[in-house]
Amino acid sequence: MKKGLKIIISIIIIILLVYIGYRNINLRKIASTNLIKDEQTSSLYHRILPNTVKGEWINCYYSNKSLTTEEIPKEIKYNIAYKNTNSSDNKIAEEKMKNSYERIFGANTYQAVENFIGGCNTYTYDKNTRSYNKTTNEICKPSNIYILSKIVDANMTEDTMEITVVIAYLDKIKKIVYNNCNKDLSICSDILESSFNEFDEANLDPKKYNLSKYKFTYKMVNDEYYFKSVKKAK
């Protein structure tokens, strides 16, 4: 009887060891997959953020309950495309702008424009050289209000990626974090924290259940994800 019990216990221990080994192997695989997913979601999300000090542009996604690609003002789209060329040259080839624009908003969506604002500078189209040339050279005035955002969820299907972020508005001068601001960031309300020494994206995590939440949707076409819409989720 005792021998039989020992055999049963030995079998159970072996099964547990096999299960733990199997689980650990799969957990490592999951962690690796999630790491790649995190890099991809971060890249997709930050790709569509403007590069400007204009409050109404910076806040364009978060000052609307919903916004589709078609509803984003053209001047903001070209500012975003400029940022993603990773160029601050005085001359930017039209082909480079076109590739950057269509990588974000989809194939055959680009059209030449008379001018656009890149950072704080104006770039004007030259049809002879097929390029955009810097025609003003201004220094960006720093804004008191910054938008902090943190990705809190991401879901992927065969042809869709959904990225959920929470946001807060940070006034570095007054050292106040707000939950809400108006469209151009001139009036903010609902104080979350004040008199802090340091506050960044990591500090959003313990407050994420009290923050405004937005879901960004991307559609896959020919193995590329293109931005389609954003909707306030909370």
C-alpha cells in the first residue's frame, strides 16, 4: 500500500515538473512576443503625434470624442508627415514627404500642398525642384502645458490594431497635473497632482483609472498598418 502511494506521489511530482517546465518555456515565448508587440504599438502611436507648439494641434486627438483620418485637418497631417521624415533640412524632397505621409495615412493619399508648418518653420513647395523649401526660420516658443500619455492596452486581430492610451496635462511651470484642458490648452481643470518634483509617464500608471482614455485604431493593408480613427473610451 505504501509502495503504491509512493509511486502515485512520484508520478504527480513528475507531472508537476513537466508542467512547470512547459509553462516556463511558453511564458518566455509570450514575453518575447509581447516585447515585439510593445515596440510596434509604441511606434504606431508616436508616429501620428504632431511636431509643433500649436496647442490645438497637439491636442487634436484628445479634444474630440472621435476623429477619423478624413477629419484630421490637412495642415496637421503634413506636420505629422514632416516629423516622420526625421529631417530638419532646409530642403525636403517631395518624394520623401510623400513616402512619409502615405506610410501613416495610406497609399495614394498624398497630394502636393502649397506649404506646411514643420516644427515652427514654414516649408513652401517648389514645383521645379519637386521639393519643399524652408521659407521661414523661427524658434519654437516653449509651451507651459505638455500632454503626457501612456499606452495601457493593445489588441491585434488579423487586420486591425487597437491601441489604448491614457493622458494627463502637465504644467511644468506651476507644477500641476490636470485631467482636462480645453482645445488650445489655454484653460485646464480637475487637478490630479501639484507641487511635485518630477512627473512623467511612469507616474500616470497609479492614476490610470482616473484619467481620460482614448482608443486608436489602425487597419492593415498589404502588411502595413495605417491610422484610421481615434475615439474617447472614457
